[in-house]
Amino acid sequence: MKGVCELQNTNQVYPNPNIQTINNLLKAMHGEYHAIYCYEILANQAPTQDIKNKILEIRNDEMRHYQTFWVLYFQLTGKEPEIKLTEGCAKDYMSGVKAAFMDEQATVDFYHEAARKTTNPIISSAFTQASADEQNHAVWFLYFLNHS
């Protein structure tokens, strides 16, 4: 897959974008935005510096996913997406880790489905790559659940 910078430089808008692909990109951006916000809070609740660092590393992955999906959405529509935080975050560390684990697992499934449903190979690859990261994140959150 091309890097985000390469995608930004193409300024290519795909003709007749598939509405389902556009909606999937929007849903992905909303989810990534929520994760970015909540993982910062979660990192600050972490019981150790090592766990905090890992959560911040996961958060960096989420920021990269958000940026990639944002660029793809913009290329498809020619418009900047309107993304807002629509739900809150868990109140304590263990609830946050459990919520993160469940969300990461659901996101893996959603990204696999979104990758299969688009005819655009760049978008399919972006969803597939992000799903691999999300599965890795889920493993880390499961580890935190079992060792905190």
C-alpha cells in the first residue's frame, strides 16, 4: 500500500465512489477518533510506565489509521469528513482495558468486512493492514486484562 504522503500527493478523486465504501471509511474514522481520545485517558490510568508506553504506542497506530482513512475519504469525496466524539470512555483502568479489548476485536471483524466489500485495492489494503494492527492491539489489551 502507498504511504499516506504518497496518497496525499496524488490528489486523485475516484469517479463514482461506492457509498458503502464511503460509509465504511466514515465509520472507521469515528472509531479511530474515539480510540485516540480514550487511549490517552487510559494510558494516564495505567498501573505501570511500561503499560502506559504500550497504550500510547497503540494510540499512535490509531492516529496513523485515522490519517490514512481521512486521506482516502477525501480522495473519494473531495470533502473533509466531519468527525465528532459521540460516546464517552470508561471511567477506570480495568473497565477501559476491557472496553478497548472488545472494541479492537469488533474492529478487526469490521475492517475485514470493509476490505472485502470495496472494489478499490488501495482502500482494501488499508482496511486489511489496519485490521492486522487492531488484532495485535486486542492481544495487548487481553494481556493487560489478565496481568493487571
